Amino acid sequence: MKVEGKRLIWKDYQKEIAEDKFFYVRSCIRQTFFPGSEWAFLKIMKEVLGKDVYENPAHTTCTGIGYHSDIVPFDTTMTVVARQFALMTEAGYQNLVPSCITSFGLYTEVMETWKHFPEEEKKVREYLKKATGREFEVPKNLAHASDIIYKFRKQIAAKGKYRLINKTTGEPLKVVEHIGCHYAKMFPSKGVGGAEYPYVLTGMVEDWGGEVIDYPERRHCCGFGFRQYLVKANRGFSVACSKKKFESMAPYKPDMIITNCPGCPMFLDRWQYVISEMEGKTYGEDGHGIPVFTYEEVAGLILGFDPWDLGLQLHQVPTEPLLNKIGIPYDPFKKYLGKNGEDIGIPIKPSMLNTQ
Amino acid sequence: MNKKVVIIGGGIAGMEASITLAELGYHATLLEKSHSTGGHVQDWYQLFPNRRPAKEVLTFSELRMEGKVKTINDADIIEIEKNINDFRILLRNGKLVVADAIVVATGFDLFDAHRKEEYGYGIYENVITSADLEKRFSEGKKILTHGGAVPKRIGIIHCVGSRDEKSGNNYCSKVCCVTGVKQAIEIREMLPETEVFCFYMDLRMFGRHFEELYKESQEKWGVNFIRGRLSEANENADGSILLKVEDTLAGKPLKMKVDLLILLAGFVPSGGTKAIGKMLGLPFGDDGFITPKDEHTSTNLTDIQGVFVTGSCTGPKSIQDSIADARAAATQVANYLK
Amino acid sequence: MIDFGYTINTDRQIDYDANDHRMSHFILSREPSYNLCIGCGSCTATCSAGNFTDFNFRKLHLMIKRGEISEVKTKIQKCMFCGKCLLVCPRGVNTRNLILTINCAIDELKL
């Protein structure tokens, strides 16, 4: 495979990413699955890079989950999105940074709709004014939080204490990068690197010392996407999607998976446990599974944040083997002690997945 | 007669037009942008449908040109001035060529397969185009994978860059289907142990003997055909290519590994067609090719007095089409100049 | 093993490399005209059995070519052996002999 061939394509898909003064909107569900990620993003932006990131506690869900599950009609979604824009305008910001990839896709979709159908924008302005009395301006720049970390990846690497290198062999770690579907598949020009060979996570991995694996099912959806798995009977469909990806990446023996969506790491992490319990199959070395990370967690690890502060104890597939590979120190006794040193309880050991 | 005709473009159509005009008694000057005449036919190995050597067709034309047609190679045209009675063509090297009539025969380029990102051309070494394959045939090279092994299975993909809104080309490039079938046979003859699969949407066997060639490919050579357009090509860990198509006749998605993938790249109007057409103020169709005066009755005329068109600059053509069209254009020029 | 209340969906993609191609090779060696099919569907359209059952002759032997042979044994029993398909094939495939040969394959390959 010639990476130069991909670089030519990456050149075609570059996008404007704002430099500073960000209005941050959070994900509905991310903090439940990966509690340390949004905290890590804000800490990196404010303390490490010295940027201005503002969030308004009055901001809400973008209704992406509801919209994609056919529960929330598009008009309502557009109006809620408009309210988010209004909060941003009122605070004096013009650069919107969503934490969730579905939010990013939704905001892009709404802004594109308004571009092609200005009467929709006019309608929504009326709705919002009537409902809340607020007025808004469309953000000048919309970039996903992973785009921001991508933009500042070299600064993070420069300030970093660790690299994505196996300290025993000196070889770069083999990293599978997985992009959320809503990042680039709908609007390829709005994703760094486009949809076929996305670059946003690849760029991070390359600059942080790792090696990205290109495997055949790289583009396949992980199976999240709300509609199908909300009903338990359909969940097998979602699991089958993740399983297809695992089967395809396994021959390359990856050390880790990095993702930029709230749902994808949740599925890729948890489904490894489900597949092990349902079919007895595990991926990764010695049945340990392949550890899955969000890009904020990886950035945090590079910068030397404490793994338990990043929330890695809540990962179903244990991350310790990877921490050992990189040489990141951690205190195994503090793993299940909470913020104030209280015992948060130890999970039951799975029957198949090796969590030693 | 001392009327001068300038033929712009030294491919097969330009060559044939120049010879016919010379034989009719005109001063024919052939301007060719590159170092040599012959155009794309120089790059082909054997021609469909009967697999005769491409060189024979070139030689047929070259021999008749000798001493009769003035050829200027490396001719980079920067300006064409239309006067009441003639045309003045200025070349980059300062040379001025005067003409009483111009025949535009600037032809086509092949679609740049890099643009089909999902097929991995330029990224995965075992993905090549039909033109790359012809070159290997012409140079007598063995058909091997990038790793130097004999491929156990080769895939051929039809409609690359043609009939494809995403590539910006909605038209059919006409000759790629029969080229794919021809190359499939050539591969099977060279590598009897190698399986060949052609992935197509439709098989356009429009010419004489083409359908019989298709039948022969199946009956005599065991070429396999799967109706389904390639959605994506990915690389396996061993460098082989994993294909995802729908087997539309089975109604199910299908995945298959091939050791070498060949993309049948279609036609696009050449850079020369675009440039010369613009210089002369000729109309282009939605497909980017030059539109002649009337698409049934006057396919070699344009709305500009003294300017004629022939060959693939007005749309994809086979070699047989181009030669016939070039001779037709010559008769139109003669009619104009008498 | 835990039952979570659902099963993992099976992949319905035809995995050409993983499939069993013995039947296809068997038929090809006995009836070379098998290669000539272009999938036009004339045989299926005229088929007596195809009008009243889900017997689809075109699809049946296409699936055999792809190695999807799990249902061939049951499906092929619907053929009435009337020969209408043979009359109509534009490529001259000996369709009636294909049926006989498929049955031989099922017997000899013990499928």
C-alpha cells in the first residue's frame, strides 16, 4: 500500500478549523460510557493549549438520537439546534464545537439544509422567537472536537510525555482508527480526509508515533445509529456489524482502536464482551480483547494524565496491557477508588474475556 | 490544387484524415502535440475483436503518410486566428502555419482512475488500469502481482469513470466493455491456471463479432462474469484485493478476493480537445466533448466555416469508427474547398 | 455463555472464497455449455414449475456457480423435466442435462 496515494486524496479534503474561542456543546450519553473524555478535552484545550472554550450549562441535547430514531420531527430538531446557536451567539462566540459526532453530522445537515432552502431557516427563526424569545446567528465555523485535537496534534505531541510506541520492541503501535459514520459519510467535504480514507484520526496517530492499519472493513459502520438497537430484538444486527469489523482487523493484530464518536467506542468496547459471552470468541492477545479508546483519552495519555482520571477503569476491555506496552505508569490499587478515594465497587469478572 | 489543410491531432483519426486529404491532392499538414504520431493506438497491444496487433494498423497509416503529409511533432498551439479567407495557427516555438481549412482531431484522454478513491488506484499496488495492462502486454512483461507471484485470480472492473455521476461523467465510453472481454481472453491465454472475473453493469457488445467474442470468452476460455458494480476495493494483509459487489442476478452482496484488479478506465475529452475547442469557439456538450453541426447529418462540420471535426473529440469511438469518420471528414473538407 | 435476549445476525454476503465449489466444477466438466449462461432468464420465464412454485432455474444454477449449494437438493426436486427451458435458451445451454448433472453431483459428492 502506498501512503503517498492517500496523501493526494487527503490534500483534496481539507477544511477550515477555527483557531480559538470555541463554544462547546456536550454529548448526551458520552459521559456515561467514557466519563473522562470530555473532561480531558476541556483540560487539554484550556490548560495545555491555553484556548478559550466556553460552555453554557443551559445547553441541551441536539435531539440527534430522537431525530435518527424517527421520534423527533425535523422541524423540532432544527429549532432545538437553533437554540444551541442562540446560546452561542448570546455568549459572543462564532465557533461551534460539538463533542458528539452525531451532533456534528446533525449541525452540518441543518446548516446545509438552510443553505439550500433558506425558507426553512426563516421558518425556524420564527419558531425559536415564538417559543423562547431567542435569536441566533449561524456559526461561522463548525468543527468537531476531534478536528480541534487534530489541528493541535503536533503541539500535543511536542508537550507529550509518551508516544504510541511499544517500549519493549521500539516499534510503533498498530492502531485501528474508526471514524463515526456521521463525520464524513454524509458530507465528505466536511471531514478531514474525506470519507474513503479519513485523516482526522490517522493524522493524530501518525504524529503521536503510531502506525495506522488499513483493513478491509475500515469503512463499515460499528452498528450504532440508534434506530436498530433501541429494540432489544434487533441488537443482534448491531453486534453483527461490530463483529464483522473485528473479524476483518484481527489478522493485523492491532494493539488498540481509536475512535471519535460517542457510540462507536461504546459498541466496539462492550460488544467484545458480548461476543465473548455469546460465541466464546475473543480478539486480541491472550483473549484480552483489543482495547478501545476515544481520541481524548489517547491525547490525555500522551500528555501524561492519570489513566484513572481519564476513566479507563470503566472500559470493558482492559486497557492495562496497552498502558504497559507504552510504559504509562498507573496504580492498580487505585483503579476502583473514586474521586475521593471511596470504593466504587469491583465489576464481576467475565467468563471468557481476560481482564487480568 | 494548392489549398492547405491543417489537421490538429496526430492520432489515428488525424492521420487518416491527413492521408485522405493528401491523396485527394491537398497540402496536408499534421500538427501533433507529442513527440510522435499514432496517439493512443501506440499504447495498445492487440485490437478487438480479432486480436490483431495494433502496430499493423499504425503501420498501415504511417506508410501511406510518408512523403505525402507534412508532420510537425512537438507542436504546441498557442493561438488560432480566423481571417476571412484563411486561418493562422501560431505554435509556441514561434512557427506560423497557414491553413485554408482546419480539421480538429484532438481525441480523448483516459479517465484518471486515481479519482475513483474507493477503488484504491495509486494506493494499492495490485490495482492497475486496462492501459497499464496493455503496456505490460506490449512490453512482453509477465503478468504478476506486485509481490512477483502469478495471480491465481484476476478481477476486471467495467465502467470506471463512465456512467458515473460521482466522477462527473454520465456517458458510456463505448469501447471499454469489449476491451475488458478481450483482455480477459488475453489473460486466460497467457495464464491458463488463473481465474478471471469480469464485474459489469451491462455488457455493451455493440460491434460486429463482439457478441461472438463474449461467447468465446465464456465457452473457450472460461471467463466468469458477475453482474454487479464494484462498490469498494480494499487491501488484505497479504496485498491481495478484497472486492465488494452485489451479485445482482443472485440478489445478494458478494465478497471475493483477487490477486490483481484491472480497472477499465473510460474516455474523457482530452486536454487538447478542450483547449483547441475553446480557441476556435466550438460548442461543447454536457459530456465535455465537442458538438458538431448536426449529430445525424453533419457530424464532421461545425458552425464555423472551414473548421471540421473528426475522431474521439466528438465522443468515444472505436478505431474502426475513427478511421471511417476521418475519411468522411476529408470528403467534407474537399467539398468545402472546391 | 449468557443469553442476552437476541442472537447475532449471520452474514448473508456470498463469501466466494469460503464457499464449496465442487458441485460447480463437477457440472462444468460434464456439461461445458454451463459456461455459456448470460443470466437472461428466458428459461425461468418459460419454466412450468416456476409458474407455480418458487423454483427459479436461472438463480439455482447461478447460486451453484457461486458455491451457495445448501438449498439445491430440495429446490431441484421441483423440476418437472418438461424441457421448455431447453427450447428457449438463446445461448444453447443444455439446460435439461444440467438438471440431470446436478442430481448426479448431489449423489456422487454426497451433498
